[in-house]
Amino acid sequence: MARYEHLSREELIRLLEARDRRDATRFGLVWEANEVERERALNRDFVALDLAPELGVGPGPWENLIIEGDNFDALRALRLAYAGRVQCIYIDPPYNTGNRDFVYNDRFVDREDLWRHSTWVEFMYQRLSLARDLLAPGGAIFVSIDDNEVFALGMLLHKVFGEGAHVATCVWQKRYSRENRGAIGDAHEYLLVYAPQPELFKQRRGRIPLSEDQAKVYKNPNGDPRGRWRGIPMTAQGYRPNQMYDVVTPSGVVHKPPEGRCWSTVETEFRKLLEAGRISFGKSGDSQPAIIRYLDEVDGLVPWTWWPHEEVGHTDEARKEIQTIFGTQTAFDTPKPVRLIERVLHIAAPGADDLVLDFFAGSGTTAHAVLKLNAEDGGRRRFILVSSTEATADQPEKNLCRDVCATRVRKVIEGYGEAPGLSGDFAYLRCRRLPAGALIDIEHAEVWTALQLLHRGRIEPWRTAPFLWAGDEQDGVLYVPRFRREDLPALREQVRRSTAVVLYSWQPGVLRELIPDTHVQHEAVPESLARHFRLGT
Ligand SMILES: C[S@@+](CC[C@H](N)C(=O)[O-])C[C@H]1O[C@@H](n2cnc3c(N)ncnc32)[C@H](O)[C@@H]1O
């Protein structure tokens, strides 16, 4: 290879010895990180978020965010405010098919790229490492992938989250018709699931609601006012003396436990169930006892790794969803079905207020699924989506985030075609890189957005004012963009209304002297932002 031709024999030997020392003793994924061009921005710059109110939905304050930009930038900006706060991360990254499906440092990576796999691994490594910091205790990340990189991705996730964090490798049946092009037809993809604290995740994770097919065993032949039910046979394996009593039906038939079994409950418990009307003796009234279980008592199914298309949809369904929303399937090439993401949410975002992040958002399916699930179960789950513009030198005007992702989410909120609006809102933000040395040039609106996200987890529309306040009687955050003496009485009045206040300003020394109250913590801008951002680390 041309890159080694200029080296002398001694230099080549030294290089090989260094490689032997480095690579010989490790188990795990090794990639040519040094050969791959490093992420250009690697924390030598700060990322500000610019609010574009005209592209959002609703008057604010907003908790749902759609962020336009490279997700490496967006994740660094989000780490400032969301470290340890996200319950569910779902991502569907480019699969590295060789068909120019991902951009690294503003350049498409294709089949001809010598370091194609290493570049993809390095690209994912940087993003997954940032994402790990955002997960809440008990949170989990689900990553979609196909055969192209599944092995590399599994090893990489082991490296980033630890081997013990692996929860499951789920199989999604993406096709319903046969695929005959390859030697063996391709019918599925994977979702790799990792949770940094798997035990905590297990306690928190939700169950899967029964489908109508699974629920059809619940019937209501006797018109029970409590609704559909099924009888669970009241027997258990083995012999337990206090579970071997006689059961007499209303028609006088006497039942004993079947051969090799006992009743599943002791007699006192059985009597209580009988009195409560929770025992069925079948249509005839003289069959063996069964415990009545109502459909509304069923918590759902414990999730498993097999996700068939009948339950979670297939690629064709996803394309039809795009067609219905945009009137054409060409609006977006690789969407996932809403039902697939809903399955992820049932498992990893069962809490009514859970926060869901997708930083390869594409057409915005994840927000669609969050809004749909909220509409179904009355939840208030929030979403943060990150999408690139996909603009290139050939298509400089392309803006996937604005024209597909945000447009779709807007339509889902407001309604489209036959589909009624699901209600909801979002703020639209753009990433803006500021070189570390130029942090002084940060806009006041950008400071205020960052501070609100950091302290309140929501953003109000920007307005020009002597100072900006967000909070309540307990605590709040204040930002003084440019201090003027005449604003001091109003400022003093504002800080008195809360028990704890963090006051950000460009002149913290002056303000500390003028407002020395012990419940006010003075912070300097932009230094405090750089610290929260972990600039330079
Ligand atoms: C497979 S698609 C995701 C599809 C999505 N799950 C859906 O249902 O619509 C991957 C997306 O990641 C985006 N992407 C690739 N590199 C990115 C980056 N560095 N930052 C942000 N988005 C990126 C691509 O533009 C593409 O839209």
C-alpha cells in the first residue's frame, strides 16, 4: 500500500512491533482509529442551540425538541442539560451498506473507502459514548442494525456500555413476503438492547399490551358487567395436604384435584374467591373450578426477543405510512414502522413522563410513535429528535430535518388525510458551532435557551428584556444579559419571590455585591456554560 512504501526496513519493523504490542493482548473490538480522520470538532468548540420559532409547533414553553444538525454536535449540546435524564434512546443509524449511506466530516463514505468499517465504528463510538452519559438510571438504548455491521456494533456496544449491560438482541421480522435474491433470503433485522444498570431497567421496563388476537381467549358469555374474562384452571402440580380439599359445585357435584395435582389455593382463599364471584364452574355450572381473570387485570406480556411483523409492522407498512403523510413514498427511503417504535416505547418508556431520544431521527417516526402512545394511554412522554439536513455539495438546499422530519411531526400533531391530529408541540432548534475562543460571541438567546434546558428542561420563546426569569416559588433561574443600575429594584424583587435562585450574568462580581442574598447563587457567563458543556474534555 502506497502509505508504507516510503518507510525503511527498520521503520517498518518498529511499526510492526508497536502493533504487536498494542493488539496482541486484548479481547474486544479493535479498529484503526488512528487511520481514520478524527471528528473535527472534538470538543474544541462549543455548540449553541438556536431557536427557530417559525418552524416549531405551539406557542411554548416547549419540552419536545427537534434539533437540526450533526448529531455529534447535538449530543454534546444535550449533554449540557440532559445528562442522566433520558429513559429511552432509540436509534436507527446508517447501516454502512457501502451505498453512500452516511456522512463523516461532511463527506459520504462509500464502498471504495479503504477504512469504511473503521470509519463507521469510530463515527458510532463517538456518538454512543456521548449518548451513554444521557441515560437515566434504569434507562436503556435500543439500536436497529442489519447484517452489515451487527457484529461490529455488538462488540462496540459491549465496549461502550460494558458486557454486563447487554439486555437482549431482538429480531425484527421486517418482511412478510419471501426474498429470493440471495442464497438465503433476508427477512429480519436486529435491535440490540443495552442498559447500563440492567437490574434497575428490569424493574422499570413495561410490558407489551395484548393484541386482539392474544386477547380473544377473554370472552363474556354470561354478560358479566366487569367485562371480558377467562377461567384459569384452579390446579397446580404436586401434593400439598392443605390444598387437597373437596370442592362442591352449586349443582352439588363434588370435585377432587385431578391425579398428581392439588388445588392451586388453600381452602380459605378458595372460599373468599367464591364469595367474591371469582370462581367459574363452566357453562353447565358443574365443571371443575376455574379462577376468573378479567382482561382489564392483565398487565400485558413480558417482552421477548421475537418481534414478528404481525405485531410490529414491516418495511412495506412503514413506506405506506410515508405515502399517506406526504403523498409519495420518495419523501424518505428508509423509514421504520410506527408500530416497531411503539414496541420499544412500551418496553423502555412505560412511565407517563419518560423522556425519549432519537438522534438518527430520519423521517421522525419516533416522535410519531411517542405522540400516538401518549394519545392512547394519556401519557405525557416527551421526545428529543436529532436529524441532519443531508445537504451535500450536489444538493446544498436539501433539508431533511425541516422538510421531512419536522413536517411529518407537525402533520401528526395537526392531523393529515383521514388521521385526526394527536395534539402536542415541539421547538425547532439548530446547532451552531462556536470555536472555544469565540464563546464570548454567543447570542443572549442561545445562553437563555441553554440555561432554561439546564434548569427547567423546557424552553420559552425568546423576548428582549432587562432580565429573563423561569421558575416558581421554590427555585428558579435568572439571566441578566446586560446589567443596568435602573433594573436593580426589579431584580431584587424577582429574587425575593423564590427560595433558591441561580443568577447568571456577564458581571457576577458586581451583581454579587449588589444582591448578596444567601439564597442567590451567582454564576458567570460564558464560563459556567463552558463548564457544563465540559468544553475541552
Ligand atoms: C436509517 S435513517 C433513520 C430512519 C428513521 N428511523 C425513520 O423511521 O425515519 C438514518 C438517518 O440518520 C441520518 N444521519 C446520518 N448521519 C447523521 C449524523 N451525523 N447526524 C444526524 N443524523 C444523521 C440520516 O440522514 C438518516 O436520515
